Amino acid sequence: MRRFYLFCDAGMSTSLMASRMQKVADANQLPIEVKAFADSRMADIVSEYNPEAILLGPQVKHLYEKVQEKYGQDHVVMVIDSVDYGNMDGERVLKKALKLYKESRGK
């Protein structure tokens, strides 16, 4: 089971996005677990669960460089597109995350 974890300020708005992404993964029988957390819990969550992908909500995109530097060697790090986020388009976000994940595995 791959873990794609979303992080934002409080983990609230990303919970809906995570739910929509999980619905798409389940409907397509993809072995992916999607969950949302507050960015303040990132170090603990990454350490404990070692997610394959760390997805940042648009509201915390300013953390990208720091997160990429700290976790980018072993994890896919992506900022969720603000339009996809605003539309709560779980399918598009999941597709983009999967594409980035597959590209990173090819390296």
C-alpha cells in the first residue's frame, strides 16, 4: 500500500481533498492510502508512516523548498495545484501525484 499524505495549515480543508482522492483510488482499485494532516505534524507523520508522497496544500506552498530539501531524496514532494484544489478535483490531483511518483521511481 502506497501512502500519499496531504499537509496544510490545520489539515481541515485537505481532509475533503484526501477523501475525494481516496474515493478515486478505491474506485480504480489502486493500492493507495490518502490522508490529510496539519503541517505541524509533518515530521512525526513522515517519520512514523514514511509516505511515498508528501502533497502540500496551496496554502502552505511556501514550505515547498524546505520540505523538498528535507524529504525530497526519499519522498515525492508536490504542491497541489490551486485550481484543482479550489475545484476539489481529487481525480486530477491523484493523477498528477501518481505521474510524479512514477517519474521519480524511474530515476
